[in-house]
Amino acid sequence: MNVITLVHGRATQLANLIAGLEQSTVPVAALWVVWMNEAPSPLHSERFAIHVLRVDGANGALPLARARNAIRGRDQAQPWVFLDVDCIPSPGLLSGYRQALRAHPQALHLGEVRYLPPSANDPGWTAQSLHAASVAHPLSVFRGETGQPMPHHLFWSLNFACRGEVFERIGGFDDGYLGYGAEDTDFAYRARERGVELRSADALAYHQYHPTYRPPLNHFAAIVANARRFHARWNEWPMGDWLGGFAERGLIDWRDDEIEVLRQPSAAEIAACFNEARTGF
């Protein structure tokens, strides 16, 4: 089973992801690491091959969609597991996906993510210590039973899997999305449009803590640009809570059919949105 992850300035998190895969109960065929906007670092594992690629985005924007599309044309008949670099896979993650893909080979499968507090990923962690320290995301209650279909709008690209041929059927990610926001919902909507089911998988990963902002004013420009692109295609607005937060602060004029940027957020406004709960979501 192939695994792909995207990296930009996340050396510690990547090392933990690799260490997690080395504890997998199912062998990893290969790990593909796609470095975005930076030179690849040498990587090695005694348990599986690691391949490195580099993808650069225009004007320094993170090319998340294009980087995920790096699997296109590679091992299309094989399963691919997409893991965010902030995720440490549980030992049973690949086993869970293997069972899911055997049961429904033409579906898109969404694993579960539990969130870690700061320092839980420090050296010396174990699968048991991660689980004990982790908490569920509030939206996880909507996942339903393992193996059951899920609404496509609940798709999240932190932890998912599909066969290469299914990824091609969906058409990959739209690489017109740059930076943070909406590219994963667009991917899920195109899966729905092409008749690809989204199903819940018993494939658990642990998300390593990083600071978050509510709303994410630190990604203001990318969210607005990606929301416009999404609306142009689907005639609905993604990320409604975030756009509503921007509008409440007088940053945008958000109407039914367009967004007008009124001003950029100040450094003080961004800092004021820091999530003091330090939950990572």
C-alpha cells in the first residue's frame, strides 16, 4: 500500500509520520514525500522505500492540490493513502484501509483523526500514549458507522484513501486552488458528481498540534480566492463560518453571488484570532 504526504517546513512532524508507518501492522509498499516550495531533505527507512518529489507554487503559495496530484500516473491499480504531514498513523491505519478498500474498491474512504495537545509528539511517544492524550474532533460524531456512506461535504483531506484508478476517475485535485481552503471540498464534490461514494473507514491517525486561528485570518487571501473559485464551479459558498467571520470584522462584503475585499486584516487582528484552547482545531 502506497502512502503520500506533503511537506513544507515540518521536519519533526514528518519524522513522526515515518516512525508511525514503521509500526504499521500492514507493510508499506512505499512512502512518497512531496516537498512544496523547498528542497527535499534526504530520508530513509529500514522498513520501506521513500521517494521524494518537489512541487513549487506561484509566488510562494503552497500548491497543495498540485502536490497531491503527484500520484497521477503512478500505480493506478494500487491503493493510495493520503496522510497530512501533521498526522501520525496508528499501527492499524493501513489495515483499516485495506479492509475498507477490499469491501468497496470503487469508493473514497475517509479515516478518523484525533487531535493531540502540545508536546504529545515529543520523543518517546508510543501508540498508547498518543491515544491516551488525544481528543476527537467535535464533527467526528457525524462520521457514522464504519463502512457506511458519508455525505461528501464531510470529506477532509487529512487522512483518506482510494485506489489510483478512482483518483483518476475523480480527476485528481483542481490545481487552480492555491494555499489553504476548499480544494478538498471541491475534490469531494467532483467525486460525488462522478458517482464515487465516500465511506467511513476504521483508519485512525493522530494530528500533531500546531497553532490555529478562529477564524483563520492568517490564510485570509487564499481563503477568499479559493472560495471564489469554488463558488464559480458549484454555485455555493464553502467555508461559510470563516467567510462569516471575515464579514463580521468588516474585511469583506459577502453577498449571494460575490465577495468584495474591503481591507486586509491587520497583524493585531490576526493575533487576536489565535486559538487559546490549543486544541489544534
